[in-house]
Amino acid sequence: MTLTPPPLSNDCFALPQGVNWTPVDEALALLRGRLWPVTGAEAVSLSEAPGRVLAEDAIALRSNPPQPNTAVDGYGFAGGRSEGAHVMPLVAGRAAAGVPFNGAVPPGQAIRILTGAALPEGVDTVILEEDVRTDGVSVAFYGPLKSGANTRKAGEDVAAGDVILPAGRVLTPADLALASATGLAELLVRKPLRVAVISTGDELVEPGAAAGLGQVYDANRPMLLALIQQFGFQTVDMGRIKDDRAALGEALDQAAAQADVILTSGGASAGDEDHVSALLREAGAMQEWRIALKPGRPLALGMWQGTPVFGLPGNPVAALVCTLVFARPAMGLMAGAGWAEPQGFEVPAAFAKRKKPGRREYLRARMRAGRAEVFKSEGSGRISGLSWAEGLVELPDGAAEIAPGDPVRFIPFASFGMG
């Protein structure tokens, strides 16, 4: 079975008329409402399924447990027992996991039974072996004991025909245990989202290469490629492109042919050398979202030959924040995993800050001694703060004055899918 998703339209990123600065929540709602899964589907074995996205609900073929069984080692018989002493003769043989007893246990008699064994006919209750004495012929114990004690019912975990895993779930090792236990050998999953990464700028050189005056090493591409891998997507490294419109257009052509989404960094504003935004405008599919957040400049969104393009800021700090806040949930949606809201936690601040109204702010932060520390500088050029941080403190759109001990929202990087 193969899913064929519809193409995205060239105007899917268009903002309503009259919009100037877009609040973060409105921008996220627009993205969520205008994107959908773009990947096909394929059947894979369970060993190939970790980290993949389910394309359809997984249905149990078999109940778990498949038949009534015992939860303990002990002795099985029919019915509970009242208070007082009880002595019961043992039938010959035993029941063990994978080696069922071939026969029925008569009323008033007991059988040796081991953990996981299917309950023989005539057995619905098990007493722990620690609670009995036996001479190999009979067992003796004290009641009371409820009928059904220490047993599991057939299908009490999952019944055949149940939906065990919903479409859109990113499969975990525990999911594969459940699928296997209920009789599934393969699952229909989405093909991995292919994400192309392009760095732009004459000033960029490869890490380790000789850097001349005014040149900097390309920090964004290694960061973005690693992020994409952690998100579970397939990377398409398109390299560095100089500030040359023709070369960039050719790179976008190649990226669109190989990927489902394109991430660019740099060249997304409106300057003379901002060729990403210029090319998207020429293609008639460019939207510059002036989003009210810090750090970050306008986020360029567009389509290139039917492939969505996220034009990220060239500054690594802003590029990371925009990727986590905007591109990551959008790509999850396009990958078929749905829109993922990052899980934040209210914690005491270990810092003081006065914030003006008008923009949502994301501060590089980490937790120490139960409080959120923020990096010593908010400068968006301080890349060391990204390595120092373990997450982001999110400050609301309005004005705020924070004193040590005040509650703030801390979002660990793991909540964004970043290790």
C-alpha cells in the first residue's frame, strides 16, 4: 500500500492582508493549519521500525495474554477457599510456560503450575508456592483465598482487534514489544521526511579550512544537519553556496528534486545579498513573516518547485531558536507525526530581568539546584551559549519583570526533540 499525499499550494504560507508583526502563537497556528503530511508509506519489519512514523493504526492480531495464565509459581485449582486449613491432592504432571498440561484438573484437586503457564482446564485460581507445604502428593495451606487469585485473564492487556498504536506515532522500542506480542511482524510506516540544508554567504568557509579576513566558519550547517538527524528525518546536505543568485537557484533546484523540505540559513531578509528571499519572490511564492520574537529576524517561507522552503536567519542562535519553535513542529506535521507542542515546566528563576512588551523572548537556560539559570549574555552572536544551555526559558509577549524565585517557563531541549 502506498499513500500519495497531495502537493502543497504555492500560497500556503500567505498571511492575511494587513498583518504586520505576527505574534508567535498566531504564526504557529498558521503553519499548523496550512501544512499536512507529504511523505508516502511503506511496510517494514519490526527491526526496521524504530523511530519511524506509523502511517495507519496498528491493530492487534492476537490477544495479550492469548489465554488465561498464572502470574506466579505455585499450585492451581478451581475456585477460592474459605478461612482455615485446606489439604488438596495433586494430579500428576505440571503446567509450565510453553508446555501446557495435557488434560483437566478434577474438582478438589490441584496441580503444580509455573509463572506464565496457560491455566489447565479446571483451574482458575493459583496459590503462591511460598504459602503451601507439600509432600509431592498433596498440598496444604491456610485460607482465605479469592477465586481468580494470582491469574491473568485472556486479553486483559490487549484484545485481538484493538488499536494498539495510533497512526502518527513515532515508534519506540516499547511499541515494538507490544506489536510483536500481539502477532504483528511488520508495520506500515511513513517514509522518512527528507530535509535539505543549504548555507549561504560569501563569508562562510568549511570547518578546518583556512579562514581569511572577514570570513567565518559555517556553524549553521553542522548544527542543522545534526538536529534533523535527532528529529528522525533524513538529511540532504547541499553544502555552502556563495552569494550568487544563479548558483543558489541551481542548489534549490537540486534540493527540491531530492528533498521534501528545504532549510536555508542566511540571505532571508531584504538586503542586496539576500538571494534566498529574492529568488522566492521571483518564483511568486515568497512570504516574509515578521514574527514578534527574540532572537530572530523575519522568517522567510516559500515554495520552490513545489517544495516548502524555510529561510532561517544566518545567526546560529536565531537559526536554532527558529528551527525549534517553528520548523521542527512544521516538519513533524509534514512527516506524518502530527504537530508536537513542546512540554514546558514552571520553575523558579535564578535570574532577574525586565522585559519590554511586544515580542516573545527565548533565553538560553539550564536547570541548577532546582532553578533556571540563563546565559550571561543575550547577544545572539554568543554561540557558546547554545552549548552551555540545556533548554530555553520562554518569556511571554507582554511586559515582564522577573526577580529571583519568580516562576518562569523552562522548556528542555529534549522537549523539542533535541538531544
